[in-house]
Amino acid sequence: MKIGVAITTFGAIDPIVYHNHLSVLLHWKTLFDLSVYHIQDTQQESSLNTMVEAAMNDKCDFIFFMEHDNIYQKTTLPDLLKHDLDVVTGHYTFRNWPFAPIPLLRHDNGLLYRYEFVAGDPTVPALHEITIGCFGCCLVKMHVMRDLFNKRLIFRREYNKKDEATLTPDCVFFADLAKEGYKSFVDGHVEIGHLGQRLVITPTNFRIYREFMQLLNPEIVAPHERLPQDKAEEIINFLLEKHHD
């Protein structure tokens, strides 16, 4: 079994991410036949298409997508491979406000909901079918990529007239998968970090991080979502007292 790893980057890589990627890749190399692809390009779709073509030419069986600001575990790739699914992702959150989990589920009523997995909660299964997933930790069987690329469903951006917005390559990718009959899944146990402004954000700590950022940078939060001024001052004063103690 041969696995291609495609890493996209935008600008300089934080040292924390660099050392994390180097550590996990060296470990995975001891477990699998691994080929790593990296093209630094501001046009994400261009670099993705080039790396996928390279993995196809190298006859990879899977391709694993990583991004420049995610933190992985040595168990991340092995745990996703155990499922033997066409498309399966890890679980992480946005790095910007409101730091919410990324995977989206479409319910029977047509509305999209965020997947929030909490270990021990029997109402939310760890392995769950999704509509849009975490592309920075996404494992895809190569036959799926070949099928899409043969149909010219390559990575690209598309303009959504209804919302007057441009859909990024990851959103278009998951839409293509669904149209072609492929199911995508997320494994809530495969938790990935997302490098934020001061901390690594995870599905476990994102609520605490969100409150932390409200206190430090209230300007990033919509006015109607901000903590009341008196509440913010109360928390800050409490923390200062604890610090002096």
C-alpha cells in the first residue's frame, strides 16, 4: 500500500507546525510506503491539482491532504486508514472566530448543522457521514481522485450566484464527491489541532479559546456577540487577582 501526502502552504510555516509535520511524517514513513508532495503556491487549487497528478503517476493507493496550520498526532493517519473508506477526515475547528467545528451534516430538512463530537456522548457517533469535511486532514482513496479527475472535476473555485460568494476548492471538492455518489465521513476520535493566534485550537478547547479571545481581542467579534463590558472587566480582574496570588 502506497500513500501520497499532499501538503499545502501559504506563506511562512510556523516553527511549531514545521516540527510537528516533520515528526509525524518521519514516523509514518516507518509504517507505510510514503511519498510526500509539497508546492508552495498562493493558488491552492493549482498546487493541489499538481500534487494529485504526481501521486497518480506514482501509483499511490491513497492520498492524504495536510495543511500548513494544522497539528497532527502520530496516530492520525493510521487511525483514518483503519476505516478503509473512500473519503474520511479528522475533526478540527476553524482558526478564526467563532472557532467552531468545521464538519457539516445535512439533515433531512435540508439544513446544515455542525458536527460536534464529545467522547462518551452516545447521541453523536464518532464515525459520522458528513456533507463538508476537514480538508486539512482528509484521506481519499486514489481511485476516487482518478474518477473525479477523469471527469475533469479537478480542484477549482466556483462562484455561487445565490449567496454571491466564491466557493473554495475544498467546498467544491466535497460537493463533487456527493454528486458522483461518494460518501464522506469524519472520525471524531481523530482530533486535529489548528494553530490560532496564541494557542493550538482543538475541538476540545475551542469554547475556552473563544472566550479567551473575546477578552483579548473583542474587535474580532461582532458587537452583538461580545461579552458585556462589566462581565469582561469582572473576568479580567479575577484573573489578575489570581495572577498576583
